[in-house]
Amino acid sequence: MKKIILIACVLFTVHNFAQSKLNNYKYILVPNQFEFQRTADRYQINSLTKFLFKKAGFTVFKSNESFPDDLAQNRCQALTTRIINSPNILSTRVTIELVDCYNNVVFTTRQGKSRLKDYRKGYNEAIRMAFKDIENANYQYIKPKNSQIAKVKKAAKVEKVAIKEKVIAQPKAPKVPLKKSFNPKKVERISANNFEITGKYQIGDYGVCTIVTDNKNFKILSGDENFEIAKIYKTSKANIFIVKWVAFKQPQLVQLIANGNLKMDTNKGIKEYYRI
């Protein structure tokens, strides 16, 4: 009898701890394609996962959707969904993990199983089974206290995330219509002694960002987690580039000026981003 009571107490404590950790996060991110999928949203797994999170009371976004300002500035407010696929000959088996911006696992469900032979139906059943643990957590967002925020910032200085990059074919720079307010004929000439575009910049709401080389072009990484927020493509002019943001469809022109800063032609006019 004592053993039964002890086990019940342990399970109750674990459940409450997991629930409290989930409540500290405001958003859930669902990738367009999990590692085990060959194509985006194959068998509608990603759409189903987003639907189930939304049904359970979470504010959820797919990774290709526009984010609210607070999430765009601080990705640590969100947990990212991972689905661990462990199939065998007889059944489909999946486990759902929620990881923070430093790749730490915050929540793990039990394994959901299905013996249905149709892949679409099998994944649907297995994911819904695993998702019961998330539903039972009774999620309700609670804004972290200042002390908790300070701990997150402190941890950000210590932990770094390994970024896995896929080798893809070199994309062509998108065509952007030139606006009258941004005349490439009047841009400053950049000599060999001037800055290159790579380096750290203060970029609006994204804060301190790093521009690094990406094959023959460049990309912008945001924050300590080095999340890719944009790609930068070269043009025929040495100091004129095209920026394609992950969160926005419309490409933009950017000019590297002689002092090393960037001038960008945004929807709200020309903005200057400063090199650090």
C-alpha cells in the first residue's frame, strides 16, 4: 500500500513539474518538415501537430509563418516541437518532444503507437495518442518573473546550440523592383580598404545579428541561438545586395556604405543599421 502511495506521489510531482515548465513558455513552433520526413508536411503531420497544439490552448506558429514582434525579438519565449519517429515492421511509433532555444528538452510525451498500415492514418493515430500527455498538462501561460528571465539570460551566455545545415543548390537572387528612393547610380563606391558586409550589426527589432558567408552569398543569424532570419544575395554592384527575410515574402535592397553600416530600403523608408 505504501509503495502505491509513493508511486502516486512521484507521478503527481513529475506531472506538476512538467506542467509548470510548459506554462513558462508563451509560444510553440512547429517545423514545416521534421527530420524523418522527405517533404514538408508529408502525411499532414505538421498541420495536424499545429492543430492539436492550438486545440490544447497553445499559441502556435509554423516556422514559415510571420511571428509577433516579441517572438521575433526573443525566440526563447517559444518551445520548438520535435517528433521522434521509431517505427518497426508492425507499427508506427512516435514521441513528441518540446525543446527550448538552447536545445534542452523541456517536455517529452509517452510513445504513441498505431498498427494501421496506411501511413497517413497511422501517424495521425500515433500522434494523437502521444499528444494526450500534452493535453493532460492543462497548459496556461504564466509570464516568468524577473528572476526567471535573468536566469535565462545568464544561461544564454553559457550554452550554445549546434546548427545543422543542409547542403542545397545555390539559389538565384530574387528580382526586386528598384524604388526611386533607392538609386544605385548614386551609391557610394566601396574600395578594397572599406568594410566587407560580413560582421555584427544592430538590426532593428532583431537586436545584435551576425552576417556570415553562405556559399557564394550571405545569411543573417540572430541572437545567441544563431537562428537564420534572412539570406543576402549579391548583385552586379559590389556594395548593393538583395535581402530575403524568412518571416517576410517581399525582398529588399540593402547598401553597404563606406562607414561599414547598412542602408536598407524597407516598407517604412530607408533605415540605417549600424556595424558593431
